[in-house]
Amino acid sequence: MGSRASRRARARKRGAPLWAYLTALVLVPLLGVAVLTLAAVRSSVAEAESAARAEAAVRAVAQLDAARSGVEHEVVPALALVILADPVITARVGLPSAVMSAAAKQYRSAVQTTRRTTDTALAQVPAGAVGAAAARRALGELAVLRSRADANTVSLNELYYAYVGISDELTAAQSHTAAAANSEDVPVPTLAAMRDVQLVAQLAQAVTRQMPLFVDAEIQRGTPQPADEPWRAAWQAYADAQRQMSELTSPSLRGAWAQLRSASAVTALDAVLATRVADAGATALPATRLVAIVNQAAERDRLVTHLLDTAVDDAQNLAAADRVRANDRRTSTLVLGLGILLVSLLGALVLGRRVSRALGLLAGQADQVSKGSLVEVEVLGPREVRTVSLALGSAVGSLRRIQAQAHAVARGDLADPVLAEPLAGPLGEVVHASVEQMVSAVRQREELQSALAHQAAHDPLTDLPNRSQAVELVTSALHRGARSGDMAGLLFIDLDGFKAVNDAYGHACGDDVLRQAAHRMRSAVRPGDVVCRLGGDEFIVLVEAVGNERDLVDLAGRLIAAVSEPIPAEGGNVVIGASIGVAVSRDAGTDPDVLLAEADIAAYRAKQRGRGRAEMFDENLRAQLSERAELEAAVAHGLAAGEMQLHYQPVLDVATDRLIGYEALVRWNRPGHGMVPPDSFIPVAEESRLICDLDRWVLGEATRQLAEWRAGWPATEPEPTVAVNISGRHLADRRVVHDVADALAASGVPARLLILEVTETVLVDDPAAITHLAALRDLGVSIAIDDFGTGYTSIGQLRTMPVDTLKIDRSFIASTEHGNPELVALIIRAAHTFGLTVVAEGVEEQAQLDQLRADACDQAQGYLLYRPMPAEDAGALLRPQRAVPGPA
Ligand code: C2E
Ligand code: CA
Ligand code: CA
């Protein structure tokens, strides 16, 4: 028991807890979400970085361009200053010195301005940008060049190409920077804007580079070495740059470009320059015209620079917007990723809690169920848990039904509908089958009990209520009558001639006749009237709510008629009859036994008055009854008061006339009545247990008397016997054996000297009597059948009975009817064959005695020999016998 519990505990501890499984389950997707978020964040970080790089590049491109533009603008005034310082050229131009010095002053100021612009732009190139190194280099080169120009130690040509070289380097750095920023992370519109910047920058370069070459070419016109080749190339570059401007992508920039082209300064300048290119042989333009052109070019320059600023602004704005967007995306990706992570974590936690709570609850409930408490199973949580909960719930339901059925069986409530409910599953089937078996076993027991109760209350032969049930029925009918004031009637039916049928045709036929008679009586009564069998051939009919006594007499007539019809039986029809006594409850106090006795005594009178008739219990019978009751009381009193005496009638040996012994016969010396013979009070005593008391007294007295006579009896002489009459009721009582044994013990008389006389009818009627007789015989006493021949015992039956002696009834001895002596002789011979001693009763004449002697009858008793006599007289007979053997 304990080891099983510990095994279960160990089994429970073995698996990992549910939360561990759930955490492991949730961890994988959570890690995935984290990695994805990280990747997304990293990609947007990279995006933001390249956007920042692009922005820096655009800014660097713009600064480099501004520097380049500055360098280009520095060229003209710087060259001009060199020219003005050259006396040869000054002379050739032919301007007044005042004008010349004013121009020199103006150019010097322009040079200072452009130098500042250029240096500022170069200084502003972002340090991390690709073009930063080029900008630093340009600054260095410019510083060297400027100092040489200021010191006038550089030729015009050298100065110009030095400037152009630096400008070209800056241009290269510009494209370099732009290309470096051109990564795949940079969005297409930004790239396009950067390309636009490059286009406009190219145009700006072409524009700024064009003018010094043009002026130089115009100055050289007409000289032996005209220098219009560089100017022509510059013009071509300008035309190319203009053409390439058609590739601009930004619509606003295109619009601005279209506006710029159509500006009057630009169109006029372009027209003049175009004619100058076309006409190589034209004469040099006058100085004023040249100055006007340069001014127009300055205006165009300003417009182009403005266009470039716009393009740079656009690109810068786009790049900045890209950066901001990329940063925003990074932030939102991060927030989204963290959000997803958080939500997943939260969801996993909530789900895990729900699942583990539902499972925990289920586990707890299952545990309780396993311990036998049939709890209500809650259904919650995920579907699978619900499915298990539902299954557990239905299992609990089945267990509840099993419990309910067990309770119903335990209560014995077999009608409970719960017992009919089938139980699901193999276990349920087994339980249901065993419950059904139990139920049917209990039902069978109940049926058996009711059958036994019916058996106890009914006569098995006719299935009518038996004697005890009859008494109960009469009792309750009298109670009902007492309440309602109705009379109850009782018919006592005694069949006539039934004993003869029984003896003639056998018991089976007798039983059949009884059944048919019972059936006829039941058919003859009204519904509600009850027919009962008291035993033997005695029946009663109980009638409730009797109108008048005549109705009962009529019913009795119908019953007699019905019973008297021939009854078909084996071996032909038999005819019986019925004598009926009728009694009616007079008042509320009527006792059921009294009513039965009244009907009984009325039936007895009907029998006496010729059978086949009905007699009403009347005042005469009532008087007889009360007389009998008084007599019974008087007998009881007389027995107690010692008024009983015993007379002894000697029994002699027929062959030798020798005294064998005595029959003890009771006498009642009733005060005021003299000596009362037994026939007057024995029948009354036999109706109650009084006869047992009387017999017990006779047994005691007779054995005591014999013991007295035996005192000093010579051992050589055969001892006298004493015979005592035992009535049927006493013999049926199991105490009879004790009574006899007690009498023998009290007197010291040996059992062999005591003879018990019983009538044959007693033996035929009651099987218990035969058992008691056998027990008495085992004590050693002898048994004599009294009044043999008056009943219906055949001699053959005697063989199986525990009997020693046969006393032939006096009527056979006295009768002189034809064939009777032969019958007596036959009985004697037959009895001898079975080893029985034969005693002839009532021998009154010598002829009878002679005949008995001739028939070899063993013993005789009768007035001829001795009358019954008081004990002293009987005792006196013993002494002379010892002296003189022979008859008195
Ligand atoms: P029973 O047992 O057949 O007794 C014999 C009866 O016949 C006696 O009558 C006796 O006096 C009478 N008797 C004897 N010889 C003759 C005779 O030659 N001619 C005539 N006519 N009668 C003769 P009793 O004493 O009046 O007894 C009558 C019956 O009373 C007895 O018949 C017996 O059945 C019963 N009885 C007598 N005493 C007792 C007793 O102590 N206990 C019980 N239970 N019954 C007793
Ligand atoms: Ca007798
Ligand atoms: Ca007798």
C-alpha cells in the first residue's frame, strides 16, 4: 500500500514541469522574432548610414563646386592684373593710364573677393567626405599660385593653366565624391538628384571656363598667333553641357533651366558667341563691346550658379529626407520588433498561464476523482484540455450513476429509475450487469418471501387460506363489523363421508375430492366471501355485512347442494355431503374463537341430526356451550383440588387366567355429583390443554401406585403391568416424552411395566404423534392400540407402526353379527404374524371368553372377569394370586 503511494509520488516527480515545456516552446519563436528584429534594425541602420553618407557627399559636391567656381572666377581678374602689369599689352590696348589703374584696382578687389569665396568653400568640405583630401590639396596649390601671381613671377599662360589644372582636379574630386556616395542603399530619386547636380555643375564649369578663353581669343585676333583653339574647345564643351542638360530628371530644375536659357542675357550672349565661333576671320571686337559681353557672361554665370545651388539644395534635401526616413524606419523597426517581442512574450505568458492553469485544475480534479470524491469537473482552457476535461467529466458522471445505483441497491429501492439507466463503457457494462443481477436476486428473494408468506397463510392442497389465516381473517372481519355495526357470519362446513372415500380410494383420490369440493364452494359463494380450509375435511366460509340470518342458511343450502353433486374421481364418481353450522356475530365484543366454536358446535349438531343439513347456532347450543365451558373449569378445578381418582381394571391371561396387570381409568369424585365417569368430562378436557395436565397426573399416580404394589415383590414372580390412556392431543405434544420419562423416574418403575394406550385415529391423523410414539418406545415402554377396529387402520399398516399390543374394541367382542367372530379370529392371527400381543376388551360373557381362548387371543379384560376397582381392591388381588394362582 505504502510502496504503491511512494511509487506514484515518484512517477509524478519524474516528468519536467509544464511551465518548462511551455517556456521551451515559446523560446524558439521568441528568438526568431528577436533575430528578425535585429536584422531589420541593422538593415535600417545601414540605410540611415548610407543616407547620411549620401547627404555628406552631396554637401561635399556642392562645396567642391563652389570652390571650383571660385577658382574659375579668380582666373579672369587674376589674368587681368597680370596683363595690366605688362607694359607691352597695356600699350597695345591703348587705354589711358587713369582708366588702367582704376581697372587694376577693381580687379584686385575682385580677386580678393573670389579668393575668400573659394577658401571658405574649400574649408567647408566635410572632413569625412571623399573629396576632402582633394580640397586640402587644392588649398595648398592655390596658396602657392596666388603668392607667385601677387609677386608677378608667373607668366600669363602658366597662371591660366595652373588655375585650370586646379579647377579640373576639383571637378574630378567632385565626380569621385558623387560616385562614392552612389551606393545601392541610396534611393533612386536621391541618385537622380545627385546626377542632376553633376549635370548642372558640368554646365557651370563650361560656363565659367568659356569666358577667359573667349576674351583671350578676341585679344589675340588679328595677331600673328591667333589662339582661338582653346576657346573653340570651351565653346564645344559649353554646347555639350547644354545638350546634356536635357537629361535633367527633376521637373523643377528642368523648368528653371528652360527659364535660364530663355533669359535675355543668356540668349544674347549665346548669339554673339555663336557668330564669333562661326566667323574665324572676323576682326577683333572693340573693347567696349568685349566688356559688355563679359558683363553679360557674368550675368549668365550668376544664373547658372543659382541653378547649381538649387540643384544642390534639392539633392541635399532629398538626401537629408532619406536619412531622416531611414532613421525613422530604424526607430519604427526597433519599436515594432520590440513590440512584437513584448507581445509574443506577453501572449506566451498569458497562454502558458491559461494552459497550465487549466491543466493544473484538471490534474487536481483528476487527483480528487482518483481519491474517490466525485467532484464537478470544470471545462476550460484549450480544446484538448477541454476534451480531456469532458472525458473526465463523463467518467465522473458514469461513476456518479454507479454510485447512485449502488445507493439505490443499498437502500433496497429497486423501483428507482436510476437502476434502469445503462452505464457506458466496459466497466459500466460489468457494473450494470452486476447491479441487474443483484436487483434480480433481491427481487427473487422478495418473490420467494411473498411466496413463503402465501404458503404460510394458505393450504397447499386447495390454495385456500389455512386455519391460522382464517382466524386472522375472522378477527379483522369482526373488527370491521364492530366499527360499521354490520354482522359477520361464519359457516362451519364438515364434509360427510369423506373418511370413507379416503380409505376406499386412497389419499390421492381423497386430495382430489377435497380440491374439487373446495373449488365448488368457492364458486358458490359471492365475491367478497372467503372460503378457508381449517384442516382435514373442515372448511369455513366467512361472510361480511350479513343482511339477515336466512341469507346465511340459504348459502349453506347452496354449498351443501354443490358439494353433494357426484364428484368425478379415478375409478368412477364419488358422492360426499356436508354438514354445516352457521354462527353470527351478535355484538361488537364477539371473540373470533367463540364465533368459530359456535359454528363448530352447530355443525356438530347438524351431523348428529342426520348429516347433509345446516344448523343455526341457537340458544340451546349456547346453553350447551356454556355448560361445557363451566364443566371445563370444574374439571380443571377438580384436578387441582385432588378430586380425581384412579380405578384399575385387571387384565388376565386368556390361557392361564393369570393376572397380567391393570388398565388405569380415571374417575372424578365431584362434590355434589358423586363419581363422574370419564366419558362425561374427558371429551371436554380434550378440547384444551387441560387433557395434557390430566394425563400427566394419571401417569404420575398410576406409576406411583404400581411402585407401591411392587414393594417387596418376589424376584421369581412376573411383575404386574399398568396401562395408561394417552389422549391424541397429549401425544401430539412434544412434551409427552418428558412427561412419561419423568413419571418413570419419579416412581422408579421400569419402563417395560408401563403400557401407553393410544387410539388408532390419533396415529393416522398426526405424523408428529408417530415420531413421539417411537421416542416413547425407545424409553422402553410398550405401546397399545386402543379401540382397534373403530377407526380405519388396516392390520397391514400396523406392521410399520411402533406398536406392541392390539386392543380389539369391545364392539367386535360383543357383536354376534354374521362373520364377526371370523373377523376377530382373523385380526388375532394377523396381529400374531406381526409379533403383536392381542387384548380383547369388554368381555362380558363366558362364551366370548371361550371363543377368544379358541382363537388364541392373548389377554382379556371385561366385566366378566373384573370391573374397574379402587386401588386397594386392585392391590388386594395381588396377594391371593401369590398364594393361590388361578381365576377369581
Ligand atoms: P377405554 O380406554 O376403552 O376404557 C375401557 C372402558 O370400557 C372403561 O370405561 C371400562 O369401564 C369399560 N369396560 C370395561 N369392561 C367392560 C365391559 O365388559 N363391558 C362394558 N360395557 N364396558 C366395559 P370408562 O372407565 O368409563 O372409560 C371410558 C373411556 O374413558 C376409556 O375407554 C378411555 O377412552 C377414557 N379414559 C378413561 N380413563 C382415562 C384416562 O385416565 N385418561 C384418558 N385419556 N382417557 C381415559
Ligand atoms: Ca383404554
Ligand atoms: Ca378401549
